[in-house]
Amino acid sequence: MFNNKMSAEESAQIKKIRKKLKKHFLEINQRITPQSLKKTSLEIYHWIACHNDRVVLRSKSMALFDENRNSTKPSSKVAHVIAKLKKC
């Protein structure tokens, strides 16, 4: 597959897996049609309409990243490593 003389030839197992993955992705791409997207979109709208207990986010502000102004507490594993490092 690669033209670089420094890289090794792919094994038969890798070639087989690569071929299997290509076939799998082609099958997936063939199933994605405008009709299937429309159907899935309608199913999502239907699910949303049926679940009235959802929190409406239009009135709330959300941010995915706040530039570390409000960091979370470290996990117990990280806290343990920090404690070990402080002892050294």
C-alpha cells in the first residue's frame, strides 16, 4: 500500500481486515440515503415530542469550555499521584 521503501509489507491478516473494513464502510454509506435521513429526523422529532420531562435549554446558557476558570476536583487516582509526588 505504501510506496515508502522504509515501511514493511502489510501482512495477509492486515490486508484481510482492511478489505473487510472497506466493505463494511461501503455498506454503511449505501444505507445513508436522503430517505433514511428524513425518517431518522422524524423519529427524533417524535421522540422529543413524547418526552415532556426534558429540560428546555433555550432559556439556559451553556458553555462547553470556560477556559479553566472553574476547574473540577481531581479524581481520587490523580489526587493519589499528586500526593505521592509532593512527598518526593
